[in-house]
Amino acid sequence: MGEFEGTSINVDKKLFLDNNHTPPNGESITELDNRVIDFLNMLKENYNDRKVLVVTHNGVIRSFSRILNKDFKRINNLQTLTFNID
């Protein structure tokens, strides 16, 4: 989120982010997804037959949803989400 971190999302910011622009001092949706893909590949290579706890924020959860083609409902703070990666 770069300089958008900690600020409320208004229409202009949402349009900016939805169109895969890079926020000031941040990363684009594509860059985030590529980072998460690398992380998922590392999990598959090193922990394929094990359960792993991942603690993260909404941006990464939304990235999981896009990459894994799963429709995750909105997750509230301190809720858990369980899924398998193949």
C-alpha cells in the first residue's frame, strides 16, 4: 500500500489500486501477487505434507484468493481461514 498504508480507501484510491497502479512507495497488485506466488511455492517445496500457520493482512489474503482462484469471504480481525494448496 505504500503511502496509502493506514489511510481510508476513498474512490480515487480504490480506482488507482483496482487498475494495478503502484501506489507511491508501494507495490502494484501484480508485484504483490508475484511475491505471494514465491511464498506459496516455498511452502509447497518445504512444507508440502505439513500444516503451516500463516499470519498476514488482508492484502495478502486477497492475493491468495486471486492466485488460488478461491472466493474467500471478508475475514475479520482474529478470524481464521483454512485452505489447501496443491
